[in-house]
Amino acid sequence: MLITEPKGIMRYYHCEKYQKRVYSSANSKIHDEPVCFEGALRMNSKQEFEVVVIGGGPAGAIAGRYAALRGARVLLLEQKKKIGIPIRCGEFFPTAEELEKIFVRSQLVPELYHIRDDLIAQRIEIVRVYSPKGSSFDMPLKGHSVHRDRFEQHLLEEAAKAGVTIQMDSRVDKVQNGAVYAKGRIFRPQVIILACGPNRNLLNPLGISVQKDIAICVQYLMENVKIEPRVVEMYYGNVSPGGYAWVIPKGEDRANIGLGIRRRFYDRNILKLLDEFIQSPSMINKTACGRKISTIAGLVPVNGPVRKTVIGNIILVGDAAGHVMATNGGGIPTAMICGRIAGEVSADHVRQDRPLEDYEKQWKRECGREFANALHTRKRADFVIYRLGWAAEILMRLVGPRVISRALKCAFVGP
């Protein structure tokens, strides 16, 4: 049975697993998506929400879920029409066991970070780093490449089960004076959680800029490539100025092949640069028979956390807060850790008048050191790899895989 909601509202309701239908009176279309939502609150024009989350990625989904689990009435607004589409990342991240070694002070990783087998595209055992001159260094690191769209669907399903009302195809126009303006509607919650990525239209009016030093990333999903299925490859140097290029296996003969650059190091066509990388001597044997299936692009802030992550009744989380590891661009684990903190503090603020500033204090305790270490290492890598040139090869050989591994895992690498 279809349920007609007020204009612009999506209602999620339960049917057989992986056979959910979503009705939107905004565009009068039925969307079939491979995920079912249970327990979502019915949204109507009279309902008041105590917490509004802007953004349905990992940070927003986790924040909304944990706010709802603590008793808050939560609305999540997501501008995408379909969950997880388009994909916005390389889709690789370490296992929970590896993350516990990286975020040694965090108590949240084991509970948050269980990845279901059906969400995993390929299990990874080694990260292979290539120097600017082509020397390679193998480092053991267990991880997964995931199906990002299914992963996001899973996180939003869990949020809906917890009681979060989810509205897709809902672009937020502005956040002003503690209110959210979205598609002709105004929400005045007690807490706003901005999990909107590096969205300057929403962040700049708040005096927040995550685009000071931002990476521009582009990636092809390719099939019929010849790669080692359990090895992630990272290439540094002129192949990707200010960042690195990557090969991330996706199972069978597929891989995500992409790169990220920063404009102060390179200001020409990034797609051309990626095509040149795929045709380069180090890659041609792997990609000669390959076929491009899809192309994605995105922005990743790599200048560390923003100066303030709590502004009035607004909490910033995920890429919007600069919660990204500056050495490798990884942001999903930290989005989930900080998202949970944001959700719990928001609900406690609503129910018990807990200060929202506790959010900033807690995320700094959980992963602030790792953010600082990553930024420290990235700044030194900028100098060594992109300023000294030839010296990078010598230095990488001298320090070896152990120190390179520590740098990638955001441990402190002096001086």
C-alpha cells in the first residue's frame, strides 16, 4: 500500500527484505531500492523535531541513530534522490582490529565498526606504497573495500529502526538563526547537526571554511583489470601532485582506480591526469584490457579539523568538521566515531541540558591526537615529496616500510 505524505515528504515503511518501495509525493515516483526501513516515525507537518541532521552519509546516519536511541525526535534531511548514489569515495577502510590500533584512546570502534559480509566487495591484506621513482614498500594492513551504496543504505536502515525520520531529495537552502530552511519548509530544532560534507553554501555563512586546502578526487570503476586482489596500491609523486593515486580491488577483475590532487600543486585537468596515470608504464599492464564502468568525483578536506565544531545550537561532524585524516583522506571511521558522539551529546542536550560543547571535548579525546599527527605528517610530506623531489626517494628508502606505515596510520612521525 502506498502512503501519500505532505508535499516533499518521503515515508519509509516495511515490506520484504530488499524489496522496499518508497513513495514521494514531491515527484510522484516510486523508487525501488535494495534496502528495507523499519520503525521510522511517520512525519507530518505538525510534528516537532528536537534534532535535525543535514546529510545522510556515515556521519549523519550514525549521529541521527544515536540521538534517536537516546530518546530525541530526529529528522534527517538528505539531498540525494537515491541512497548512496552517486558514490563519493574510494570505498576502502581498515578492519575494526586495525582501527583499534590507530585510535588507541577511542572506546567506540568495536561497537560501531562491524561490517556485514554482504557489504564487503573484497578483503584486503596489504597496502603497497610506491615512491615518486617507483620503489615499492609493502605494509600489512587488514581492511575491506566495500559497496559504499549498500553500506550507506545499511546505516540509514539502522537509523530508521532507531526511530529517525528520513527525508530524501531534500536540499537544505540555508541554516540561519538556529533554523533549517529546506524546500519551502522551516524547522526550528533544539540542535542542528551539520553532516553536509564540505558544503560552502551552508558552512561559509557560519564563518567555517573546510576548503582552505582541499583535495579534488576523481576515480574510475574499471573491470577486466589485472591486479592483486588483496593489495591496495598507493602512488606518490607527480602522478598525483599534492595527493596520491590509488588502486583499490573491488572483487573479481574490478578495481577503483583514482587520484586526488590539491590545486596549489596542480591546476590543470584532473581527468586527463587520471587517464595519463592509467596509461603510465607502471599501470599499463594492469589496465590495457580494462573497461571504464563509471566515473565519480568529489572534494576531501585535508587541512585538519575546523577551529570550532560547535556554533550556537549547531554541531559540525564528518567532512563538514574537517574530520578527515590528512595523510590518506580517510574519513569514514572518524565520521562514525564523531557522529556517535554528536548524536549522544545532542540527545543529552535535549533531555538533560548537557552542554553541546561536550561534543568537541569528547571527539578531541577520542581522535584529536590522530588528526594532529596526520596533519603534521602531511605537511612534512608536502615538503619532502613535492619540494625536494629527488630526496623523497632517498628518504623513503631510508625510513622503510615501518615508518611509512606509521605515517599512513596517523601515528606521530617526527620531528
